[in-house]
Amino acid sequence: MAPSKTPLITSSPDVLGGTPVFSGTRVPVQTLIEYLEGGETIDDFLQGFPTVTRDQVIAFLEEAKTRMLAKAS
């Protein structure tokens, strides 16, 4: 049996009222987007939110890219 994959993003009414957050944290995904929109770097974000890993951020961005490119096809 294949090992279960931990979800990248979770949403629960018990955590920030259901706001999508990086799994295992209380850091909203929207916060990463706002950092990047504001000209901050991934390193800036990670420094401000050390409970999020670089792997989580990269996986989120890769997933967003894949979904956007699939919609464009």
C-alpha cells in the first residue's frame, strides 16, 4: 500500500475560521500571495513564518502553475 500523502493546504472551521492554511500551520496561503505581490521574496516569507517550509512554498507554487497552465490549454 502506498504511503498517504499529507495535504499541502488544509482548511478547517477550527483553524482561522476555515481559511486555507499551509498544512500543520496556522499560516494562511493568502499571506504568501500577499508577500509575493508586495515584492517580497520567498526567503522573506519564510523568515516571517518559520513554521512553513520551503518545500511547502515551492510545492504550492508548482501546483498553482500546473493548474493555471492546464486552464490555459
